[in-house]
Amino acid sequence: MPATTSATGAQLAGRGGIRREVVAALALTTTVSYGVLYYAFSALLEPMRTDLRISTTTATGALTTASLVSALLSIPIGRQLDRRGGHGLMTTGSILAAGAVLAWSQVHSPVELYGVFVAIGVASAMVLYPPAFAVIVAVTAPERRTSALLGITLVAGFASSIFIPLAGQLIQAYGWRHALVILGVVIAVITVPLHAVALRRTQPPEPIHHEQREPPGRVLRDRGFWLLAVAFVLHSSALAVIGVHLVTYLTRLGHSPTTAATLTGLLGLLSVTGRVTVTILRRWLPITAITAAIITLQGVALGLLPTAGRSVPGAAACLIAFGLGFGVASIAKPAILLDRYGDHGYATIAGILGTPITIAAATAPLAAAALATALGYTPLILTAAAACIFAGIALALCTGPASRGTPSRDR
């Protein structure tokens, strides 16, 4: 492991290698940002769609647009994070997020809705996990990064549990437009000051080793990077498909809508368990191998769902096994990238990898709907299962060192 070379790094070493106020601030801001910018949409969808007199497809297309915009900005924002850090960028992003949510409350046409969601996509690229992780990488000693990343993902893992019911209560009490005004104020009051104050002096340290100065694009010369891309694109596509279509499929298997929703709720709860499991196992096993095994287990569990899932215990067993990997990618991706390529240019490398992953997650549910219409839901579930298994195989194949020109930095 290379020695710390910057003044910032020396200060961190003297404080135990971690800035706890940064971790705490980002845990809170990512929870609020995901809750308002992403998860609240499900509660807002129907009243908004009815008021605007648009179809469900048109309304959900706005969220897809935001995801695609965020994906397209992954690389340029990653470069900015590598050069200047997250202080100014995340503060600006939180201001934009608050303004976009307030503007959302005032839309009256599909054009206005999509314009607002372009802004939400820009803001999302500036305030969610990728920039938060880049800040952690910049200010945390290598041996403490996994703990810091886990802390953020554990807290933010409850975003859906908090903000979906909160949005529902606000809509019931005040209507969807006033609910958005309140959520806009929440994101402004919490995230703007925390980003502005807690993220000061979080610029990445300057590398002094020659190999650290190689451009982030060096990863494109590594066969393992393409295997990582294939693995996480397949996995994110499968998760997106299951997230959208699982309740419907469980009802097709004979479960009541309430039972189907309850069983699906296991995924969110178990995603936290899976992240903790990965962090514990990493003490003894390589992170890539652990992730490959868990994702393969997800594929097997999904493959058994069409037969075992007709009973409540059988469906629960399949979804418990599948749910353990539901949140693994969020902590595994940064850990794998850091192990394989080191921390120089981390945010740009993460952006290069994140672009196709985000695009796949945004578009997969639409393709899945077409597949389900043409062939039925069981072939769709089996296709998602196969995607997870192939993703696990691809990850298993890239457990070796990076190709020449992309030196591995084992942590």
C-alpha cells in the first residue's frame, strides 16, 4: 500500500484515518437525496399522473430521463471530483436539487415535467452515491474506507423505508404539489448546509508516484475492467427488472397483492444485511470473489422462484437469498475499483463504469415489460436469473491482477 503523501493525508493519519463528520454528513445527505429525488416518486406517481392527465408510461418516462441524464454526466462529474473534490460540486448539486423539486411542484404539462426531471438528473449526478464515495476515497485512509462506505450505505439503505411512507402521508394531508414543496424544503435545509460546511477541505491529495499519474482512461486497456462492466450491467439490469416487476409476478403466482408487497419488502431490509455480510467476509476473502458468489446465489434463487415461489415459505426463501445481494453492488463496486486500480482518478474511473450501468438500470424495465408482454412473466424472471448468473461468472473471471498499465493497489 503506498504511503500517504499529502498534508491532508498526514492529518487524516493523525486522526485515525477517517473524518467522521464527513461520513456522518454524507450518510444523512445521501439518505435525504435518494429519498426525495428517487424513492418519493413512487408515492407521487398516481396523484401527479391524474392531475396532469398523462399516462403512467409518460409519467415514469420522466424518471427514466433523469436516470439517463445522470448517466451521461457520470464521467465529466467524475473528472471534476478528481480535480477539485466534492465541496463545491455537491453543495451546488444540493441547491439545484432543492430548486428542481420546488419546480416539480409547479409543473402543468409533460414538457414542463420532463424539463424538471432533466434538472433532477443533473442534481442526482452531483449528490448521490458516486460523488459521496469519491469524497470518502479522497479523505479516508485506505484501511478505513470500507467501514466509511458501509456507514453511508447502511444509513441510506433506509431511504425508501423513510421517504415513501413520508411522501404518502404528506400527499394525503396536503396534496401532491404541497408535498413536493415540503420535500424541497427538506432537501434544502438538510443537504445544502451539510455539504457547504462538512465537505470543506475534502480535495483529493496530489499523487507523487509516476504510475499514479496515468490517466483514468488506462482502465480501458484492462480486460478485467470490461468483465466488471459486463457483470455490473447485467446485475443492475436484473435488479431493476425485479424491482419493477416482482410484485406483479408474485400475484401471477397466486399470492394476494398484500402478500406480494410484503414479500417484496424483504429485499430492502435484506440489502442492509448483505452489505454487512460483504464487509465482514472481506476480512478473509477477496471482495471480487465474495461479490461473484453472492450475485450467482441471487441468480440461483431467482431461477427457483417460478417453482418454489408458489407457496409463501418458498417465495420467502427465494427472496431472502436474492435479497442478500440486493444492496451488495453499492459497496462492492468502489471496493473492487480501489483494489484493482488504486485511488488516483477514482471518481473518473467510477464514472466510466457507472455510465453503462445506470443506462442499463434505467432502460431494462421498459425492455422487460415488452418481454413479459410477448412471452409472459416466467421467461422474464428466468432471464433475470440468467443475467445474475452470467454476472457472477464475469466477476469470477476478473479476480486476477489488472492488466499491464493498470497497476493494482491491493488494500
